[in-house]
Amino acid sequence: MDEESTKAAIEDTAVGIYIIKDQAASEEPEDTGIVLEGVKVLQDLGNVAFAVAMLFSLMYTMHPSYPTELHCFSELFYCVFQTVCCVSHCMFDLC
């Protein structure tokens, strides 16, 4: 992806984590960051795990009452990343 198409993709993103890698370079990404409403709000985060944690922090900071349309979002991450999707309190059928 060239720089112009990368910029266009970021501008079209409402909420996301981006990773920019040089295809010829090593496995380490050039940049990892967060996009909110088409704007890079955080960059050079280092890794995806930290970017996910920061995204949760930003979402809570922006909406401390936690918007109702995202009420299942944290439960989904809990089920997927903690591998407890078969526990009875999980509402997602991921097993």
C-alpha cells in the first residue's frame, strides 16, 4: 500500500488499530497506533496488545457511561482473549 492509499484508508476508519510494516524489513512494525473518526490519535505504541489496551482506555474516557451500543464489546474481548468462552456467563457461542 502506498502512502496515499494508507492515508485514505485511515480517513475512512471510524475506530481502529493500524499497523504499518515495511515489507522488505524485519517482522517489527514501523508504527502501531489508533485511529478515531479518521484521525490518528495515538501512534508509535509498539505492539498490538498495548494498542488494544489504549483503545479501551480511550473509549471509556470518551464515553464514561459506556455507550449501550458497545455493551457486548468488552465481554467479547474477555471471552476471546481469556479463553473462557465456554463459561456460562459468556453470551457468545465461540466454542
